[in-house]
Amino acid sequence: MKIRFLGAARQVTGSRTLVEASGLKVLVDCGLYQERAYLDRNWEPFPIPPEEIGTVLLTHAHLDHCGYVPRLVREGYRNPILTTRPSIELAEIVLLDTAHIQEEDAAYKLKRHKKEGRKGPHPEIPLYTVEDARRSFPLFRAVDYLDPVRLNGGLTVRFHDAGHILGSSMISLEVRENGGSRRIVFTGDIGQRDRPLVHDPSVFDSADYVVMESTYGDRTHDDPAPIDLLLERIITETVGFGGNVLIPVFALERAQEILFYLGNLIRAGRLPRLPVFLDSPMAVEVTKVFGRYPSYLEPEAVRLLKVGRQPFDFPGLKVITSTEESKAVNKLKTPCVIMAGSGMCTGGRIKHHLSQNVQRPESTILFVGYQASGTLGRLILERKPEVRINGQTLRLRARIAQIFGFSGHADRTGLLRWLETFKTAPRRLFLTHGEEDAALSLASHIAREKRWDVEVPRYDEAFDL
């Protein structure tokens, strides 16, 4: 049995892990790279011929876990892609949206580069098209939490609730070969406990090998006050200055959770009645999916659905669908809240709104999720004096704020608490999906305090298990 790390190794995005066991090659997650330093890997041929992969298992529908699927299919993959029912619906939305953005970006870059008389680092063609995305959908197969699925005579897989986003999973893979058996657990992204929408993450008491995320392996979500109070304070102060609040959002989960909090604050009279724009067609479609899967939601959200009150709707909310409506938002003379994707500001409509607001000291850019190294969101969060947006270099004068509690990831304390449920130490723990410093910091702590065998694999590193 062998495991090979083809992504999210000493960096956050591009989750792809290959397991070879019992005569089958299984790919756990098939994500896109989003950090600027690693974008070339999206364009490189896949490290092994895609037709050799027997099954793809997806932990959830975030782009860095599923976004490479159409490219893999385009290169020759034709076998099943297993994930939960909500994840299938969400992945289809995400992949179509991403393909559309790829097509638009390629056309825009081609036009701009021709005008400037130069070529960019990547071809002015989409990584994959809308048609490529649609071609991958028939390969998806739905699985329910805890139901065993036999991949072949020696491999059985189960999906467990990860508490990260709707339908997100941890994956346990039972391997039987050479007269013995081994269990490998892949955490995917581990959610925080006590969230308002999704369930708490699943826990395990044993496994032979664990592949665990480490996004926040070197820090905790230490907000100075509860989420609702911080959100109320930031919006009220910005409105007082006469500015806009821009919130780069991930369309999956983060947008819905912020709407949930904003609705509660507005209905309670704790925020002034002001326009709130959800300028993300994908987030709108995602929000509809939530209503179709109440069994995956926490009781309070289910209760609101049962009494006919949408958890994600409130007075003043305006859903933006067209490009013309999106552009019109920035012509408003009164303060407003603008929620738009992408969550790391790497593309989408948020870039247009940022270009109109980053130079306004009265406006606030509020970050509510992880910003990977090298992304525009990270550069803004680090308060660089200037940032480049849509080909323009702009002075960064807006106020910058961050609320950690919205994160869909467990922090260092949460990750360590998740490990505490193991009654016996795994043979080896692999830390992935974290920047190098974060992963190494967590590995050092676990090795020192728990005396476990911990590895922080490098890109394309393989291990015999």
C-alpha cells in the first residue's frame, strides 16, 4: 500500500492524494491550486495518466478540493466520482461557475495582452470550459454518511460528516490485502464545533493512518468579542464614516452563515436598515441547495425553514444576478454592505468592487475566511501599500478588518481536540492542507506532546504504508 501527495503539501490548496492499494488507484480530492506561486501546476499534465485512476473520492465541493475534476476528465478520466448528495449539487454549481470564469478571464486576458503587445505566463485559453465541466457530471455517484461502499474486493470506503460545509466529509478507507487490514482516515477540512448551520465534525477512536488538514495549525481563532457583536460594530462604524463594507465571501457556507447573522442583527434592530447586496450568482444557487437538505443542518436553521421563514433572507437584502446590476451598486451614494466572491479575491465580482473601494479610507474590507499566500486577499490583509486589481495599481487606503470566528476550519485548539478522541495512536499522522510554517508548528507540537509519528509531506512525496 502506498500514499502519494500530489497537492496541498506544505501549502493550502490543490488537495490531491493518491492511494494505491489492493490493485486499485484511488484519488482523494481533485482540487485546483489557488496560490499564485503554484498556479503552474494547474496547467501541467496530471502526474499519472488519469485513465489509470480507478475512483475519485471528494471530501467536499470547495474549489481547492474539487475544482480540477473537469480537467482530469478532459485528460482521460472516465471512472466514478463518489461524494455526498449535497456535494454533488454544490460541485456542479462550483464547477460551472469556475468554468465560466475561466472562459471570461481567458477572453479578457487575450484582449488585454494583445493591446499591450505581450503574453502572459499561461495560455490565453481556459483551463477548462463549461462543456468540460458538464462532461464530468455523469461520473458523480451519491453516497450517504456511514454507508459502506466497496470499491473492489479489498477496499471499502465510508463518508463521515466533517462539519465544514454542507455535505462535507471525512473519508475512512478500509484496506484489506496480504491477509491483513488497515484503516486510513482523511479529514478533508475539519469544521469548527457549535456552528449555526452545519453539524459538529465527526470523530474517531482509532485508525492506522491519518491524513489531517493543518490550515490553522499555528494559530487560534481569538476574536476579541462574539461574532454578532463584531459584525454589528464593524458595520455600524463604517456606516458612520459614510463608507461601504466589502465582504469577500466563499459562496459555499460562508455566504450563507453571514446572511444568517446579518438577518438576526437586522431583525433585532441592532443594525440600521441599509442595503445589503449579495453579488454572487453562485452563492444564490448554493443557498437554494441548503433548503433541500434539512437533515444536514443544525436544528435552528431547520426550525426557521419549517415555519416558512428563510434563514438567509431579511429586509434590505438585494440579490444581484446581472453584470449591469453589479456595476450599478458602486454608483450608490449611501453606505451599503457588499458580499461577493471569490473568497480570496482571486477572481469574480469582488475584484470590481474592490477597485472602487480600496482607495476610500471610509470603506472597510472585512475578511471572514482564510487568505492563501500570494492571493489578492492576502496582500490586502497584509496591508500592502499598493495592490494590483484588474491591471491597475491602486493605493490601499480602506480600513481592513477580520473576523476569525466565521472560519469553516478548526483552529489549532480544535485540531488538537479532534485528535484527543483517538484511544490509540495511529501508526503515522500526515499533516497536509496548511502552509509550511503552520504544518511544521503543529507537527512539532504533536510529536513533542503526544509522541506520535508525524510527517509533513512535500509535493509529490510518496510513502509505503
